[in-house]
Amino acid sequence: MSSEKDGLFNVIIVDSTANKIITSVFARTFKDFYDKYDVLEKGKIIILSAMTDRSDEWHENFLKSFKEKVLLSDPAVYVEVALYGTADDDFKLLLVSEHDDIVNKLKVVTKSVETTTGLESEVQLINGGLWLMQDDFKASHPYSPDDYDKTSPLEQWKSQHPLGLQTITQMETKGPLSKEWVRNLLVNAMTSLSVSSLDLIDEEIQIQEYDDLGDGCVLMATWSEGSVFVLWDGRGHVDINLFAYEGLDEEESEAFNRWFRGNTSLRVVLYDEHPRGFGRVVSYKHDSDREAEPHWA
């Protein structure tokens, strides 16, 4: 479909008569021979297609490729709209656009489709283009921290009361594991902890086991100044949740995980640590000096 502007195209529809060869030649023409804006109306082009089932997956690949190799930069987008109410739940409306108001245009299009067809629509994906490179860019008004109101952040900073540290580790293995093995790994790892909460207490730490729900088990060890929970899924995945009020740091946590792995083929696939306390805590206890003003205040 041509626009009124110099005969340039602003809408292209890939219908059921098209095939992979035609669309491949079409895309390569723009890539190798023409400047896209010799043929397409800048900022207005929309390419439409439909995918009725997985055999039409090449429609999806074509539009994605056209967006990435021809339109390329922002505001180019690739969009998938699922349509429900047909016998085939795979039916999708696909489009690539360079329209700078694509979200509002989508609202109009999806509402029109629902009204005329009786189908329900759902925008499942909007994949944007690359940011435009601006050489030697200079902002019209550079902003500094002094341009922002720091009242609320400072109140939150002062409200913090960090009390301890929590570390969460996920481990996986393709080797065999058992409840007894996981329990022994936890016992060995507990001996590696030298945090003050374990050094100073006389209480005996009991490990409790729960294995009456599903595969695997949950192991729990608590003491007055900390706790550790181990979840084994019955296969090759283990979660470790370790908390202590005092003395726990990254080095201690790494040592615990190293002892827990022992001679197994377990490997760490995720590690997170979080300060814990109250007052919207975001700072670690060792980094928190409530008497001092933060440098940005």
C-alpha cells in the first residue's frame, strides 16, 4: 500500500500467498541494493503478517530479521499479538513497525480486531530496536545530584537498622544425591562456620529433617543467633539459605559452600547476599554508620 507521500510504501502485508523465497529476496533487496527510505516512508512503515500454526514460523523469523537487519534502530519494534477464540490457540498477528507511537496504535488495532472478529487479543511481545548513536552528544541541560530532592532517600537511609546477613545459594549436579548424603554435607559445612554466633554459644545445634512432602527433603538448623535451611528437590538441585546476626560475610559463606560441596560434583549456579533488618534496609551492617551523613546528602 502506498502513501500519498512520493509513492512511498507505508504498509506491507505478508499474506498466505507469500513464501520463504519471496520474503527472503524482499529483505535482501533492502539490505543490498536500496536505501530503505527510497521505498519505505520513514517513521510510518508497518509490515503485517499472521502465524496460524507452527508451520508458519518462517513468518515470525522473517519479520524479526527485517526489523533487526533493515529497520534496525529505535523506534523500530517487533510485536506479537495472540488472538484467542479460534480452534487454534497458536494464531498470532505479527507486525514490524517504525511508528513512533506504536503503543497507542496497537491499542486501536487490537480493539478493532476484537470488535470485528469477536476474538480476544493479547499483546505478548514488544521488542524494540537499538538505541540511536549520537556522536559527540551534549545534553541540553546536564543534571547533577544537586538537581534532585534527596529528602525521601535520606529519610530511608536513616531509617535503616541492619541486623544481619542472609546468603542464598543454589547448587546443581548431574551426579547422584540422597537424603543421607545431603545431611552429611550440611553437618560438614556447619563445622566450617566460625561466625561469632557459633563461637560464643554453648547450645547444641540440632538438625531437623522434613521429608514427608514430595521428593527430596528440607533440612533445618537453627541457633539463637542464626539459621541455615537446605532444600533438596530429590534430584540434582539444592538450595541453601544461610543467616547470621554477626560475623557472616562473603568469605565465611564461600567457605560454607565449599565445605558443603565437599567431594561431590555440585556446582554453584546462583549466589545472592542480602542485608537483613528493619526500616527498609539496603545497606550492609558493616557499611552502615548511622551517625554519618551519606556523601550524596
